[in-house]
Amino acid sequence: MTDQTLEAQRERPADAGDAGYRKSLKARHINMIAIGGAIGTGLFLGAGGRLAQAGPALAIVYAVCGLFAFFVVRALGELILYRPSSGAFVSYAREFMGEKGAYVAGWMHFLNWSTTGIADITAIALYTHYWSMFSAIPQWVLALIALAIVLTLNLVSVKIFGEMEFWFAIVKVVALVIFMAIGIFLLVTNQPVAGHSPGPELLTGNGGIFPNGLVPVVLVIQGIVFAYAALELVGVAAGETENPAKVMPKAINSILWRIGIFYVGSVTLLAMLLPWNAYSKDESPFVTVLSGIGVPAAGDIMNLVVLTAAMSSLNSGLYSTGRILRSMSLAGSAPKFTGVMNKGQVPYGGILLTAGICVLGVGLNYVVPADAFEIVLNFAAVGILGTWSIIMLCHLLFWRKAEQGALTRPKFRLPGSPVTEIVTLAFFACVLVLMWFDKSAGRVTVLTLPVIVIALVAGWFAVRRRVDTTKALAELESGR
């Protein structure tokens, strides 16, 4: 790093919300948080129904959406090296867009992860009901137990969070690696799967790569974008690691090849093991294959994996919203109690607020257990699109200031600026349009936008008198 860059670092504003955290996250934690965010139930469960809808072309869609998701994280990564912050994109929005931008960024992130938390505890309850020993326990009770366990551990210390996320990610990675090893063995030895002969010819046979045409392929894009939600959490964790300049570039760059191997690779492998129309939205595609070769308890194994993925998502959501809300609280755009930290230097106020919304989800599980999952996913979808769009807008403004000579970009950069940011934002706009053509969940999601906008505007008028950006942005001390 040049002397000019170092000088720029000393002169730029620091987020007061970063003070007080323990730098307890190690490189292995950050790496697993990065990979854990890239692997979730969207792959383990969602890929089956999408294969049945789009055919082998699904792998292409995963690759395209994965590339745009990587652009978002790479843009966030450059901002992290410019100035690491636990406030992440909220802190950057504050610097480049003002407090209104930070307000929107923070509450959209909160909307995403608080509603995702409801979806997670609902999923955990449903997955637990898979085993007969738990079938007599009401769904809402299981949801409450899951929330209580993850919440308690999240409140202890950031190190506990890091360890939980590390082992959750290990389970997901090991499961995928074992499956891919079995799949490659079946391909090489040409072992039949559920009476079908596997091979590359399944990619082009049985209707070709686009067996149902181009329209179904385009329509699955929206679901796949949301399958990559959580990748941005690595940016929040940067504020609690000792050497982000060394750790973050490696973790972020690894996301691209992990997407290539675990998403594109596994979907391509699935398409070569069985005909695309052998899969179903009612069953994990991995269970379909493993059951097809007679693996005992394939359903039990995969159910444990998706249960782990849901626990990981809940764990990450509580962690990130706590940090984001603290950054907002110190500026006055979030309730004051969300800025409070406990003895373990954990911002428990924000975490408890998110958990409180999840408790409402427990009630939702009690009232409408069959519909709870779909209801909250509509709001989470809007939240993730809003968060990712703000990250790209922040980077675009950051790039413009760099071009004007107001600041110096680090060596770790988003390639192709400003075209990359503009194309990515246009892609997100297209995803929103595509959602309208999904007459079930997608259209309902778009219809929630006016409600969310009205709530944000009303909230801003309620807090604007006590908003003071100067409290959140303090000048760095010389040499800090």
C-alpha cells in the first residue's frame, strides 16, 4: 500500500459504531462465513424444482447470477479495504449517500434478515418434524426452541458466533464434497441411477439444454438470486477481525470459485446423473440421486444438512443485524437501545430486536403454520435486492470520488468500474420486473413495495429530528 493510500486512510471518517468490538474472528472464521453464505437451502432444496422447470440450463443461470452476486461482494470488499467497518454498507452509505442512504440501507437489511429469521425458524421446525420422534411437538414450539438456542449463543461473544458458523459451514461443505465425489464416481463407472444411465449426453438429450424453452429459464432467475443471499455478511464480519486487509481479499476471491464448484458444478453433476424431469420441487435433488442408488437413510442425512443450513442462516442474521443496528443507533436512525453492548462486547440490543421480530414469526407458525414460510419470503426478497443495490450505489459514488481525486482506491478493486456497477444495478431491476411475471410469490413481493416505501418514509419523518451524522462519523486520530 502506498504512502498516499495510507494518508487517505488517516483523513477519512471512521464510524463511531465500530468502537468497542473485540477483534476475535480469525481467518478460518471469515473464510467459512464467506463459504457458508454461498451455500444454503436454495441449493440443497431449491435446485430440484428449478431443474424440473428449467432443465440443464439451470447451471448457466446459477453461473450468471453467481457472477453478479460476486460483483456485489467484490464491491463491498473494496470498500472494506478502504475502511473496515462493522456497520458495513450502512457505514459506507452514510459516508457516500448521507444519513438517508444509511437509514434505507440499514432498515432494508433488517427487513431482509428479520423476515429471513422467521423463514429460518419455520424451516427448522419443518425439518425437525421430518423425524417421527418430534412429530408430536407443535411447529411453533420447535421454532421457539431453535430461536432461543441460537439467540443465547449469539449473545455470549463474537467468538461463539464465529465457531458456530465455522462448524455449520463445515457440515455443508463436507456434505457437498461427499455427494460430488459419489456423483463423479457414478459418472466414471457408468453406474445406473434409479434405472437411468448417467453421462454428459443427459445435458443435451431429452429435449436439450433448454427443454422447456427460454421463458422458464428466465423466470427461475429471481429464485436463484435469493439463493445467494447472505454473501454480503462477510463484509459485516470484517469489522471484528484483526487483519481485514490480509484476510478479506482471499475470502472474497474464493467465493467465485466456490460458486463455480459448489453451485454450477453440483447442478451440472445433477443434470448428468438423472434426466432433468426426474427431479421434483417436493424433494431435495441430492436425496433423489442418493435414493436412486440405494443409499440408506439418504433423506435423514440430507435433512440434517438442510437443518444445519437453516441454523446457520438464523445465526448469521442475528449477528449481522445487531452490528448494523448499532451503527444506525449511534446516528439516531435506529432505537437507542440497539446501540447498547454487553460485557462480551456484543450489541445485544439490536440482536434482541431482530429476535423479537422472529418471536412474531413463532406466532405466525402458530396461526398459519402452512403459509408462514411463503409469507415472510416475500419481504426478505425485497430486502436483499435493496441491500445489494445500495452496496453497488455506494461503490459507484466511491469510484466517482476516486476519479475526482478525493480519495485513493485500494489495490483490491471491483474490475470494470463504473460499467460493472451499472450493469449489475440494471440486472437487479430486471429481476424485479421478472418477479411480476411470477403470479404466485413473485407478484405478491412486488405488491409489497409500496407498503415498504410508505413505512420507510414514515419512519424517516419520525426519526429525522434526532439524526446526527456527526455522532456516527468521527475523524480518525492521526496515525490510527
